[in-house]
Amino acid sequence: MFNECKYVISAVSKKQFPNENNLNEFVFVGRSNVGKSSFINALTNRKMLAKTSSKPGKTRAINFFLIDQKMYLVDLPGYGYASHSQSTRESFGDYIEEYLTDNSNLKAVFLLVDTKVGPTKDDVLMYEYLKYLNLNIVVVGTKSDKVGSTQLLKQAKNISNILNLPLNNVILTSSEKKNGFDKIIAIISSFE
């Protein structure tokens, strides 16, 4: 588990990225309202590390969190939220691309997908883009507690079928019940 977790910066360009010591970075991507902030808070066991909002699309910069002085957890702005203007969405895209490409510190990308909704068109596009960049991708189903236990396997199969990946490559999590986070921590720890 993580001991010291602190917010460092919200960056909108490469020159603001804080990682001058070349620590490992683990990034979380997903559509607006997939529960990234709640996921990061549950993962770090901190209620208010990442700011949550009832209004989707609040994260507009790349948020860096320093963990135990030895790695960064990185929260990218959510995609697919229509209320932002086209130019705002394009500027998000520019600095997200700047972060994801040519980043030797980036060890794994956690693609968060709503377990109940399944992968949207935007999720599929992001997954294909991450594969194109040849990044280590971990697909995570969030909010699994919102799906009845009899439907969980069906929803996990739905995610694996749409993204065309093995079923055991989908990790179902619940920020409320803290399910699945041991697997996420094991993946992060494997890079130490």
C-alpha cells in the first residue's frame, strides 16, 4: 500500500511536467464520468487526493501525484464530454498526446471503462490509440458494484469482446467496496 501521497501539479504542457528524477509513472485515462478521481482516491486510500465532482469533465489538466517519493500516478482529463468547446477538446488532445508519446517514464496506462456501460466508441478509439503507441495497457472496469453479481461476468465478457482482448486481462474494480485494487497495486509494484 502507499504511505505518502501528495498532489504536485496540474500541467498543460511538457515543460510543466514535474518528473526531473525520472521516476516511474502510471497514468489513468478514461471518459468523463468513468470515476477516475474516485479510483485514484480508493487506490491510494485517500478520500480527497484527487478532486471528485458531480459534474463530468472537471479535470482539464494533467494531474500529477507523487507517491512515496518513488513514483507518480498521473490523471489525464476525461474524454468524450460534449459540453467542452471543440477548441478546448483539441487543446486537451494536444497535451495528452504530448504526455503519452516519447515518455520513457511511463510504465503502464490504466484504461478505465465503466463496467455497466461497457466500452464506448471513445473508449475503443483510445484503446486503439494506446495500442498504436505500443504502451503497456491495463483495462480496468470501474463501478463494478453498480452491476448485479449475476451480470458481472457478462459485463466483463462484453468489455473483453468489444476491445478484443482476453477476459482475464480485464480487472473489475469498485472504488466503493475497494474490490480489485490488490491487482492494480500488484501491477504497479511489478515495475519497481
